[in-house]
Amino acid sequence: MTTCPGPSALSVAGAPERARTAATRTAAALCVAGREPSRPLTHATTAAGQVLVLVPADGEVAGALGAAPDRDVSALLMVSDRAPVPLRDPVRATLWLSGWLTPVPEADRRPAAVAFAEVRPEGALLDVGTSALLLRLDLAEVVLREGADCAEVSPADFAAARPDPVAAVEERMLQHLDRDHPDVLAVLRSRVPVGPGETVRPLGIDRFGYRLRVERPGGHRDVRVPFPSPLSCPGQLRAATSQLLCALRAGLTRRD
């Protein structure tokens, strides 16, 4: 089982949402007892909170399930949330989803594949039943780590939560900011105290605001530049950014 060392600053109401947001990321490793860790073909957490995993039908995980008397095995799916822009340390969060892995019954395979495709449409889903095996991970434990802090989230709270509404557009918007708008990034950086040898890079966008990474020799720290109020949908991002930038520029003018 995965455990958190010591008290956690993340044991707050927002942890389930952040865990569901991390679960939307694609980078993952699957660990099954007695087998070498492997990368699944793909994985998804459906809108209802069910964790589904797609693996090769002739792979290690399928072999472990075939050898198990009850056709289920204990497993750990580790999902990495990586920043979509170049950073010295790109991992923003790690999510551990552990429980019991079992094949989706044939009668449930089609609705499960549809629920999977609704949140992550993958071509590999077309191979379910032939070269790919669709599995269900029934959760026993959910652990989210962000930096040095981690929090345990109950499986029920994880299933009931929803990903951050900006998560679906974050990668595109953050890359656009980093590549094409140094002027915007400079205004955002104006709120961040920077010491000698420190540089500021974009780290993330969520419904609460922009996250910036301050890199320094031997480490880093993360800071947030908040929106005036949290967003409820991606369509509000442009207006919220404009409002935030206007406020920051006005603050710069007053200081000048």
C-alpha cells in the first residue's frame, strides 16, 4: 500500500478534485504483484469515477490475470502529471491508484468502452476483444503527491469529484503562453519576488489562476497568481486572464 509520510498540507477539501485532475494525464505505469512494471496502452477515469485500463492481450498483465484463480490481481496504477512546457523538474504531481484489477465482463465491455471514449477517445479501444484487454481497477486507496506534500483521498470522494474545468485546455493554453506571449508572462511574473539566480517559468493553469515555477540553483518553489474569482468553465479563461492582467498592470503603474 502507498502511504504518506507525516502530516499533509494537501489533506483539504480540494484534494479529490486535484486527484481527479491528475487522473486525466496520460503518462502512467501499471504495477501488478509478481510482474515487472509496465506501461498500459492507455487508461481513463470515466465520468462516473470508474478507473479503466487498456493493456495488450498478450502482455504481462494479461498473463498475470490469466494465472489468477479468481481472474483478479492487486495492482497499482501510477499517473504522472507533467508540465506541458520545458522545466528542470517537470513532474507537478503523482497519483497512486491501488486496488483490484479485473477484466471487464464481455456483457459490460461495450458500455465501458463508450464511457472510456467519452473522456479519452483512443484508437486502441477499437482493439478491445482482439489484441487489447479492457480492465477495471476497483479502488482501495488513492494517494496524491504534489511536491513534498501528499494526501490520501477516499475512493468514494475520488469518484464523486470532477476534474478541474480548465484541465482540458491547459496544455494548449500554457504552451501558447510560453511560446507566443512573453509579455503576458512578464506581467504575471511582476507579482513574484525573485532572488538572485532565480528564474520564473509557467507551471500550470487551473480554475483558481496561474501557477508559476521559480527555479533556483538546487531547487525550486511554486507560486500562484490568482484570478479575481474561480472559473466554472474553460470559456471564462480569456476574460479572467484579461481582468487579471489589467489589475496587475494597474498595480505596476501605481508602484511606478
